[in-house]
Amino acid sequence: MYNSKSTIATEFISDSEIRATMEYARENRGNRALVEGVLEKARDFKGLTHREAALLLECDDPEIIERIYSLANEIKHHFYGNRIVMFAPLYLSNYCVNGCVYCPYHAKNRSIRRKRLTQDEIRAEVMALQDMGHKRLALEAGEHPTMNPIEYILESIKTIYSIKHRNGAIRRVNVNIAATTVENYRRLRDAGIGTYILFQETYNKENYEALHPTGPKSDYAYHTEAMDRAMQGGIDDVGIGVLFGLETYRYDFIGLLMHAEHLEATYGVGPHTISVPRLCKADDVDTADFENAVPDDIFYRIVAIIRIAVPYTGMIISTRESAASRERLLELGISQISGGSRTSVGGYVTEETPDDSSAQFDIADHRSLDEVVGWLLDLDHIPSFCTACYREGRTGDRFMTLLKNGQISNCCLPNALITLKEYLRDYASPETRVKGEAMIKRLLGDVPNERVRAKAAEYIDRIELGERDFRF
């Protein structure tokens, strides 16, 4: 039985409800009046149900698709403006006991180089990231009870937050590690993490179990219910996602939205972020072995409709996607991207050869952070290094309430401009600095509150004089 408020995985992610939704969407895809009604409803910026979203995804009318894209862009700008939050992944260890057939970390892979960073190596990686200009990291590690226990993750977080290098500091550490216990989630919360991220990979239980034949991750219920335990452990910013290409895109699209609905219905706050990675080539993994690859046109539609269905969530795209694909996705709802990323363990300090790789997947966008920042400026997006909400306690329902009623705009634009100023002053190339300074000068007047606008101008002047870390 489908029950969005249940904490049992097979009830809030109901296979029968997903299949009924797919059938409903197929049967009504040509019902123009019904589709028009869904689009009209979406214009109130309050989101859609999984059935309504599935209907839009099934519709292949070119005019409707263009309207979907236009509405997604409008909604993204309503909630997030033209700000794009910047982050980088930091891979701590690729030791893993799981048997995930789509991931090169799987325990039977003998060709990948296994590595776990020491605390001194973490310091070196973090300083390299700080020298790029990063302020926000996403920690990644394989699941291994002795090589990557929770104590190692906690010690690593403490190390990262302790490093003050030149004008650099990591101000927010998000964590993407295996599903764990309520008590361990409490420990992560107490360590000061930002968002806890965990991808479902696929919501199809039968396929999930085939893709995860061995290891702790093979337990579908334990994995799918992880966000409930994280919420119970006091982590109120959680990030969900699927790996598109493992299952039919329709199934996982609906399951992803049902998961978001479950979190909203059960805890009063939906996912802080939704990630939309696509399966890509990696060591010991050939995408040709998977039959559910998602073509670009469908993928773009998926992103746009997620933005319409869950308008308040941050949407993340990584360097799995090419520069051209990321540029298109920025217009369809993406609000966070990585830049200058390395997916190997220790990759920010030491470049690896293909024959000596520890990477989780092959990246498609190899540009440096400065090149990505300059590109965003050319596209009239504000590269934002802001971490203010997390540090001011604006998380969970407090953040979502401010976002939904529009009050967060009094913080977001000035904070984005202030952190951009820091980046330009400390790390940018001369060409990027010229473009960024012009943007700050042009947009500072758009800060809606006069008092906040004046204070932001003051902070920007003080950054030029050498001070750092201002926020609203």
C-alpha cells in the first residue's frame, strides 16, 4: 500500500503506485486540457505531485516541451535568481566492501588502485582546494567498516574545518557516505556537517538488489530509509538523487519525486538538494553493459520537470556532464555545480596516469575552477561561494520557510556578491577579476533592502582592504 507518511521503504516508494503512475501518464499524454491544467497549476510555484510531473514527462508535444523549459527557467530564477553555488568533491578513500556492479569501487575490482588519505594528506588536498578558491566541499568515501569507519570520517571533518591556509577556509562540509545508524547521524550532525547526501541509485527494488548483489548496500530497505534515520538523528538538510541509466528513467523519475514527497509529508521539509547524475564510463565499468542510457533531450526534460515539481530544492550537476550540457542545464533549473573537480583519491595534489587511477568515474568537464567561474560570468550567472545559511542556523524548515516566502532574497544576493568578491580578490585570474568586478558593480543595486545593500557595499570595500568572511 502506498503511504507517503510511512517510514517503511516499500510503502513510501510503492512499486504499484509507480507503475500505476506510468500507466496514467501514458494514457493521458494526449489530453491537452489535462496537460494545460498541470502547467497552469505549476505557475503558482508550489510544485506538482509525482503523477502530475509524470504526465509532463510523458508529453512529447514540442510546444509543451518549450513551455516546460521556459517555466523551469522562470521558477529557478524566482527562488534562486541567477546565482550558482560552487563546490568540489573530496574523495577520502575508495576502499569498499560492496559489490555494486556500476561502480569501480566494488570489492572484486582488482584493477583500480586502492587508497585512503591520511590526515596529513587530507590537509594537503584541502590546501590545494583552498588555493583554487573553494569554500564548500562534498566528502566522498567507499563503504568499508575497518578502512572507512565513522570515526575516520569524523576525524577527517575535524581536520578539514581546522585548516586556515592564507585567506582560505572550508566553511561547509557536505557528506556523501553510506547509509548508517541514527546514532552515527547524530555524530555527523554534531561534527558540523552541512548536507547529508545519499543517492538511491535506483528505486526499483528488484533491480536495486540485482545491481547490489553483495555487501551492506544490498539491503534495499536500510538504504532507502537512510534519510529518515538522518532526520531522526537531527540532520535536517538532506540531499537525494538517482543514477540515471540504471533503471528506466520514468521509474526512477517518479520514485525520486515520491521520496521528496515523503520527506515533506513526514518531516515538514523536503530535500535540500536533488542530484541528477547520469551513468558514465569508469574503470571496470562499461556503459554499454547498461540498457537504460538516458539521451540528452530526455535528460534535459527530466531536469526541467524536477525543477517545476520541487521548486524549492537546490539542484546539482557535476563534472560528469560536458561543458555544453551543463550550460544547457543551467537554464533548466540547476543551481549548484562543481568546478575543477577530481574524482580520484588524492587527485588535487597528485595527477594520476590512466593506468594508476583511483577515480570513481571519468569526468567530462576538465576546466579549472577559474575557467568555470569566468564561464559563468560570461553567461550572466553569479558564481556564489556562500555558506551563510548553514553557518547562521538557517537549515531545514527554517531555510525552506524563508525560501518559499521569498525573504531569503535579502540574504542570498548580497552574500553571493560578497563571496564572489573574496574569490576575485584572492584567487581569480586578471581576466576573470575584470568580469566579476563589473558584475558586482552592476548587481549591487539590485539588493532589495536598502540597509542590507549599504552594508553589503561596506563589506565589499572592506574585503578589498584585506578583511574576510562577512555574511548576512
